[in-house]
Amino acid sequence: MDVKTEIELNRGLLDFIQASPSVFHVIDNLKKRLEEGGFAECREQDCWKLQPGGAYYVIRNDSSLIAFRLPAARKPEEGCPFQGYHIVAAHSDSPTFKIKTRPEAVTENRYVRLNVEAYGGMILSTWLDRPLSVAGRVAVRREDGGLDTRLVNLDQDLLVIPNLAVHMNREINNGYSYNLQTDMLPLMGLLPEKGPESEEPVRPSPQGMLLREVARELGIAPEDILDSDLYLYVREKGRVAGRRGEFLLSPRLDDLQCVYAGLEGFLSAVPGQYANVLAVFDNEEVGSGTRQGADSTFLEDVLLRVQDSLGYGPSVYRQVVADSFLISADNAHAVHPAHPEKADPTNRPVLGGGIVIKYHGGQKYTSDALSAARMRLWCERVGVPCQTFVNRSDMMGGSTLGNISTAHVSLRSVDIGLPQLAMHSAVETGCGRATAQAVAAFEQFWRE
């Protein structure tokens, strides 16, 4: 694989992650790239008038997106608009902290902290003693009485979650259990000690301090912000590391590495007999059970409307879905160099070893002999190696998008991922080679 291509793709990936501090920014950046590539937006509340050979995308909740490119028209006697759907699914969210309503809390009449709650299962300790900031979306009142949504990124070193000194917690290196409500609230600022002409401390109410920062960033009045979905994010920029640049160190590699690789492969692949689909779902980290998650009707709704707009009914839809395929792409655990005993004895993926095919006897991963074999063939045709992941039999694993999506759209599916270490850390360690490998494999899949 061309080294320059790998370097360019990883630079693009890290720039994409840096520009995507929240799920809403992820989808906005995907939208911009798709529109640059000639894709048109279809709103769910509008009538769709799709054309064979057209390229479109749909957004739900500003945090999930499904894009699709249709093949050129087939002969009428063939009965179907195309052979089936070739779908790659990934997710836009990562573990973080959601900022609660009325978040400001004061300690010792000086320290202003933000009240937050955990979103997803993260390694809490990795969030401490790092510069943090806030990003998300706000609902804003319009002059005509309606409302709009605005994206916001307070692009500054605004917050920190300070550790307790070892002198006051001698057991911290023996295993310390961080409490979400006491240990993990980020410090935002200080209240002034006293007023200019009084010995008495002046302690103005901190309520609305964050809101005022958001309003200032957007150039609007604080009272015009009706509500918000705001999250913390790590300010550290992603980078290439290792003796030969083998590693990627970045926040949110799970799952933005698969999202970005999917986007790059999707934009460059011209469909053959199948309609190409890129699905990016929100809320995978909290179970997908939302109207914009993989456990919603979003994918099914879009595919049904594609068929309906092209003039084909439910029977043809089922015929097309029967010959469709889903690649569920969500990063995978590589064998950890300090803890090789945590991996399965015989299925031991490593960084640099290729795309990981994931299996689970209880079907938390959907790979079976046929779907995995197809994935191996697509990879083989472009010279991309494959490796396998199965949990140790005595350890619980997580699930991902495949089995959830296929409960709504019954098609064959394989679960894959790109190998990484420190999954759900504030900064994760991934493989530099894997981005280009995924792009090549996805391109091959979509060009079939």
C-alpha cells in the first residue's frame, strides 16, 4: 500500500477528529464533504424524488446520517431498480461527559465547577489533569418566535478535572475508585475574592456562567438560548507516533476512524449492481435505543423510502434486501503488550495485522462463515490482511451495530473493526496502517 496515501489519509483522519468535538460536529463535517461530492440532502419530512444514478443523504437529530448512491437505471424487464444494498455502518459517538442543566456548582465559595454525568463507559482516570473544553448544539430562539439549532465549540482550554494529590490519597496507585459526582466535575473558574471597595467577599451567582460563554461564542444574547446538548471533549490533538509512525494517538478513534475510512471509500466508489449506503448512527455507546440509534427504524425508513420513490413496492423491497450486505465497522481490541493474558488464546489481533473480523457465539457480533468469507474475499482482492477477534470465554464483551441493525433490516452482516489499544480512554492508541486498509476494503465492497 502506498506510504504517501497512508500519510495523507491519517492526516485527513486526525484533522477530521479535531474538527469533530461532538457528535453534531461529526455529522456536520460529513454533510459538508458529501455536498462537496455532489450529494443532495433528503429531509425526512419532505417528499423524495430520487433518480437512478443519484447521490443523496439523510440526517436525523443532527447526530446520525445515512448517505446513499444509486446505480444507473437497469432495464425494465429486470424488475428491480438494483440488485441490493451494500451498507457500511459505523457510529458517531464516543464516551464523554454530558453537561447537566444548570451545571455550575460552587465549592469553598471560590471554585466554580460544572455538574456533569457520564455518557458511555469510559476510563475515568484518563480524563483528569488534561485541558478540556465544551462542544455541542444549542436551541436558539428566532426573532419570529420559532427556533433554530446552532453548533458551538468553545475552542479554548476552558476546564480541568484535577486529581487529588498523592499526599492526600496515598492509595491512589493501589487502585482508586473515582466517584462520578465528586471526583469528576471539571473546574471552570474562580469567583472573585472580594469587591473593590468592600472587605466582604463578592460572590456573584455563577449560574449561567457557561451559558454566557456559549452565547458570546455564538454572538447572541444568553436569554435567546432555550436549551442545549453540551459535552466535554479532550483538547489534545491527535498525532502519529512510534519509531516509524506506526501508531495513532488521538481522542475518539473509536469509532471515528471507521467513520472517516467509510467516508473516504464511499466518496470514491462508483456503484455497480448494488446501491451503496454509508450509515453513521448515534448513541452506540449507550445501547443504540434512540430514534437516531441503530436500534431505531432509521435505516429501514430510508431504504423503504428509496424503493417507494423509485416506484417499487414492499415486495420488491424485500427482494432487494434479501440480496444485501452490511459491514458493521467498529474498532476492535488488539492484544495489549502488558496484558496478553486478557486476549483469547487463539484469536489475537495486533496493531498492524490488518482488519479484524469479530465473532461471538451469542451473536453480539453477526459474523458467520459466509459473511466472514465474503469479507475476506473483498480484503484479499485489494491486498488487505485479515485477523480475528473473539472474547475470552470467561470475559464479557460489548456488542455493536450489526446485530442491532439487522433486527430491523434482515440482511447478511459481518462485524469488523480496526485494531486499537486503550479503547474508551480519553486518548486512544490506534494503528496508522489500518486507515488506508479500511478505505481500500470498503472501496472494493462498494464497487462490486
